[in-house]
Amino acid sequence: MDHVICHFEIPADEPEALAKFYTQLFGWKIEKMPGFPDYYGIRPSADEQALGGGMMKRQSPQQGPINYVLVESVSDYLRKAESLGAMTVVPKTEIPGMGWFALILDPQHNPFGLFESAPK
């Protein structure tokens, strides 16, 4: 498996206003996700294979954008990352019907996410 960036997230103080900005600037399709309160899906391209993302209400003033890397096993990569000096911020968490994610800080405190797809 290639370990590619598979998803990005943009925090927003006012998600609807920021969604309007990106829609007007780039023509991105941004819609509220059913079943996920206060989470908006971002589709930058009509190409279904294109990298997509999400937008949510900012949880803290220092929260910035984050990229998620596709992995075979979130659990395995969390253990490996920790053994290399990373710190888990959000443990493996299920996204019902989609898969699992976790958030970590690399050894120099840069945040990124891991994502494992649910079996199809």
C-alpha cells in the first residue's frame, strides 16, 4: 500500500462562512455531512478519485489544518509512530461505516492523522 495523504481537514471559527469562501474561491463543493453534526464534506473536484476533505468548528485557538495518511492498520502505525518518538493525541477512533482514524504529533510536534478504511 502507498501511504498517501487521503484526507485533509480545515478547522473554522465559522464553518459556513469559510465554506462560502472556498466555494467562491475555488468552486469546491462543500456540504454538511448527514449523521455528523457540524462537519462539512469538501469535494474539490468532480473526479471521485480526487483527494477530499472536511471542515469543522475549530476546537481550540491553536488548531490548524491536518492531513491524514492512509495506512493498513491504525493500531500498528500508532505503535510504530510512538516507538519512533511520536505522541498519540486522539487514539484509534471509529468512523461508523467508513473506517478508523487517530491523531498524533510527530517528534517535532507537527500534527497529522492516520486513516484505515473499513473493509468493503
